[in-house]
Amino acid sequence: MATGSRGKQLRIRIHGGRVIDPANGIDAITDVYLAKGRIAGLGSAPDGFTADEEIDAAGCVVCPGLVDLAAAMREPGQEQKATIATETRAAASGGITTLCCLPDTSPVIDTPAVAELIRLRAAHTGKARVVTLGALTRNLDGEHLSEMAALRKAGCVGVSNAHRPMLNNLVLRRALEYAATFNLTVYLLPNDHALANEGCAHEGQVATRIGLPAIPEAAETAAVAHLLAVIEQVGVRAHFCRLTTGRAARMIARARYDGAPVTADVAIPYLYLSENDLSDFDSQCHVIPPLRTIEDRQQLRAALQSGTIQAICSDHQPHEPDAKMGPFPATEPGISGLDSLLPLSLRLVEEQVLDLPGLIRCLTIAPARILGLPYGSLSVGASADICIFNTDMTWMLDNSNLRSQGHNTPFAGWEMRGRVVHTLLEGRVVYSLRS
Amino acid sequence: MKGKNLQIDSQGRLRHFLSISGLNRQLLTEILDTAESFAGITEQTVKKVPLLRGKTIVNLFFEASTRTRTTFELAAKRLSADVLNINITQSSASKGETLLDTLRNIEAMHVDMFVVRHAESGAAHFIASHVEPHTSVINAGDGRHSHPTQAMLDMFTIRRVKGPDFGRLRVAIVGDVLHSRVARSQIHALNLLNTGEVRIVAPKTLIPAFAESLGVKVFHDLRAGIQDVDVIIMLRLQHERMKGALLPSEHEYYELFGLTEKKIDQASPDAIVMHPGPINRGVEMDSEVADGPRSVILQQVTHGIAVRMAVMSMAMRSKQEGDG
């Protein structure tokens, strides 16, 4: 849909790989057949199929292309940090075939024109599919409703006010009602801006010791509580983005138990880092919402296991080097995450948080369903978006192999296990690891 | 840079002075002993020693300060260094130059030491991790993080008045601990010196989360908090704290937490009263107390010079004899 028709869609047989497709409960060593940009069959060849090309996947996992719920492209508006061209290329090398970006570009995605611009740029590059969330309020001002029907028509898969606050609960209620009118999912980043009080670190022992302006747990939980109250009143489908506290995850679990139409995701850095990583004022660990405690990290992992949190995303926020050069509170928050999404996620298997099919679910079909998109599976007839990765290959993440234009990552120097070998988008190879 | 202690060189000597945490008792004692040797000099008619002759020290102040900057300047001059004061609030920061650019430009003038004050926590660490290997950095206060020379001059003052055994002392720090880099540094220093008991006293709005993890006892009542203490350290209350819904009024704060002659009766009979200055008379303490016999506030200022001389000469010595 968003990738144009450049490049030939060959008939491809991917053979000998361990095919994992959680949407269809498949985990077997078998072959995958692609034709006309779609999955033509699994197992035995469809009638009359002759392959133009063979991909040897022996020793590798073959799974649906990853779907990332949160990746900032920085375009339009902040091209000094990254562009759609650079970041979709990085996504392809990370096995990610669908990216969702928040509306906080410059200008904001509050008109069909901006949504269209992003779609066209991505299609021109053709390395990954980019979908957009429209602004919930005009210019994200938190006060005036955006033209949501027009945004939906322009292809926006949902609406969000990104990191900006809503003026009050009345505007929030109206905005959710209006979104529900058009069956749009609302993506919420729970943060009580007054309680956060321009802090830059979790209000805990580390911030207390080194004197960083702090953001209490209640900045997240108070927001989740009042958002849940309004969501349940309105009945809108809502997705909670980037939970960081165990308590918020428990509130979501309770709401889901009570039947509220809510889902949630977690960004991968929050499953590995904690407030302790701030002790040396490492600006690469400056993220908003802040890294919480070791206990929160543990509880977020448990919430993934229980299904309270369905999806893992990169929360990719590439920056130019200058953005991270300064005293900690003065630096820009965010981690460049496309390069490390899959290998870091694979550690969850190693650490026995999830099994491999369970992890792949969190990276493919689960986020695709949240977005309401027909991707993230290897069902016959589905778009041939495929990630083929070697689970044993180890490598060191560093500046020389980061594909994103943003080199801002605290994971540089970490040994990664698992590497993408081929990525296919709509039946075309968009990335192959050079041996 | 992670995990590496920027402040200490490979031989365990002071390389930069950025915060109290990360140092050890031996180094703190060395600072106090060195300051003691300089305290004599500052009382002589010729107050100079040639220790840092030919060295250039830049006072790089991104935040206004009179007392701290002046004592740093005097300390440097008494060590015979050349001193340059740069006040960035009125300079390049307002022209959009980045902190690193400012630093590089001044460094290009072959500076040996930076004394830095900045409004952001971690600024001194940032600068120390980006200066040339031959340059030392002394933190003169960064955000809410640290003000280590202030803490050391306070320790020096306590040691001079109360003797070297901190183990038998109870110390109460009263006031806005939440926003105070001074309090954080004092708490770390007192604990490193094995102080018998460290207390903080303030309403909950001015106490940081998990304050006990700093190694203090928390009190919300002044009388209880200063009962039987040997040292009372009062913190300055910034006027802007009335705006952020942290306190209702200076009047109520004074009523509850202002130190008066009457309330001091709770403390040990020979308790001393300290304050990092400048004092809000009638807010955190009465003039009667500030100017009274227990007050060592002006001695703190005098000691500030000797302590800063000590820290500067130690950091400079580390790199002179340095790693090559």
C-alpha cells in the first residue's frame, strides 16, 4: 500500500528455515512460497509454482516482518536528526517492515497533506511501510479537535496527542468521542504534565542522590487512572503507549479484566535499563517517560508474560550528536532504537521471559492488530512482509554498524545475539546482510 | 565513561573535584588537612604562596554568585595563579553558543583549571568528561546535584570547632533539602566522615523522595529534629518556593522551621549554628541567632578560602606529577 511498485516482485521460495507465525500457530521447519508480493503458500509448493529465486534460510528463523508501533522519522521538520529515507533503510536492516509514527512532526500531522507527504516519501524509498497517527487536536494544542475524518481518509491508522497535554478532561472526553465516531483507535501516552513538573528522571533513590529534577510514578498512574475513567465512559478503543511502571501495568490489567477496550505496549529500553543507569549522568539514558526502578522493569516483563502488555516497540527517537551533548537535564530525551529492537528483544527469550513464538507475537501480529492492519502474519494471501534472522550470530552494536542516522543509544558496546539476514517487503528483498 | 571515576587519577589522587560521592574518607581528610595548612597562610600579612605560579584558572560561572566566586578568586590568587572570571549568563550562552563550544574556546587559551557553576545537575561532570587531559575541573555548584567545596568548608568548620571525631556528633540540616546541592554534598561528606547521626528537618514538600536512602533520619518538627544536636546547619529558603505550592508563606515557615534563640534550647548546650549564606533573616533564622555566640557563619566564609586553596592545589598536583 505505501511502498509503490518499484522492483520486481519475483516468485520466491524461502526454504529450510524455522517458520514461526504466531498468528496461525505455526512453528515448524518448512518452506514459504511468495508470488505477486503475497504469501502464496507454506509447506508444499502451490500448484504450478516455479521459483524465480531461492532463499536458503537453513539455520534461520523465518517470521513476519516486524511491526513497530513507535518510530520517529523526524521528517518533516527535523531532518538534521534523521529522514524517512535513512530510517526506513535502518528499519529494513532490523527486520522491521511496518513503522508507525506519532503526529508530533513539524508541521504536525493534523492535515491530510502532511500524512500524504510522509506516505509518499516512504513509498519513494520503498524500504519499509510507514503508517501515521493523526493529531487528536489541531497542532496538538490539546484544545481544538482535529479533522479526524479527513485524517482517517488520508490513511492515518489512529489518532494521538503524542507527548502533549490535553487542556482538560472535557476536551479529552470530546476528542475521544469524536475519534470513536470514526472508529479510530486513540493512542495515549499517559503523563500528568503538572506532576511531571519538567523533571528528567524517575523520582527515586538515584534522582535523590544526584539531584536530578524528578518525575514521580504518579505522573503515569494518575494519568492512566483518569484516562481509564474517561475511556470507560466513552467506550472508545484506546491503546496505552510506553508503560513504564508496574503499577500502571496492574491498572491496565484490571481494566482489561473489567472489559475495557484497551491495549498497551512497552518500549524495549525499559525492559533492560533502569534509574540506576543514570548515576553517571549518561545522557544516552535520558528518556521521557523516565527509566524507572528495577522492580518496575521486572513487573513490565511480567506484564508481557501475562498479556497485559501485548506489544514491544522500539520507541525510536534518533538524534544528532549535539542533542545529547550537554548536562543531563539539558539534553534531548530519546534513544535510537530500530537497530536494536530485534536483538534486544531476543534476549527476552534467552532470559526466559518469553518463548520465541511469544516474543515474535509481541513484535508482529500483536502490534498489527492494535493498528488494525492486515500485516504481521504469514497467512496465505497476506502481504509478503518477511524477516529472516539468524538466532546464533553474535555481534557488537557500535557506531560502525548502526544504520539509523541517530547514533544515540546506550546499548553501544552491548553484545547482541541474533542478526537479520534478509528482509522482504511485499515480496521484494529490501535488505540482505552482506557476508 | 560509564563506571569510571572521573575525579580520581590512577594513583587515587584528586584529579577533578566534582562531587563528594565517589571520594573516600582518606581523600576528604587530606583535603581538610591541606586546608588546615593553608588556613595559617591566610592569617599572615603576606597571604601568598607560589604553588600555582604561572597557572591559569578560569572561573566559569553560568549562574550568578558573589560569595563563592569571590572566595574561589581569592583562593586562586593566594596560590599565585592567574585568574579569569567569565560570567556566561551575560555572555555567549545568550548568543546561542553551546556549552561545549564555550568550553573549547576558552580552553584554546591554554587554561589549567576550570571552576564551574551551572544551573543544571551534572554540568560539572559533563565538562570534566570533555576537557583536555591537562585541565582540571572544580565544581562550584551544579543544579541540585553538588556543591562539594561548600560541604568541605562546612566539614572544616565543624572539625575546627568540634574536633576531629565526627563519630560523637549529631548534625541536623534544616530547610529546603529537596532543591539543595549544598545539603546533598553535606550529607555525603558527613556520612563519609562517619558522623554519629545526620538528620534533615523540613516539611514533606521540601524533602526528596527516599531521603532515608541518603543515610539520614527525617524529621518534620524542628524542636524534635534539633534535640541534642551538636551542629545545626540552616539552609537558605529561596523566595520562589512560595510559588510552586511548596509552602504557604514565609511567615508560616518561620513559625515552624525558623531558628530562634528559644528553639535552640533543644539542642546540645554547646551546639553551633551554620548557614551557607546568604541568610534570609527572619525567614530561616533570627538575627539574634545569626549574630549570636553559637553562630560560626562568618568563620565558614573565611574557611572557604583555605578549603578552596586546598582543593585547587591538590587537583593541580595530581596532574603535574600525573600520569604523563
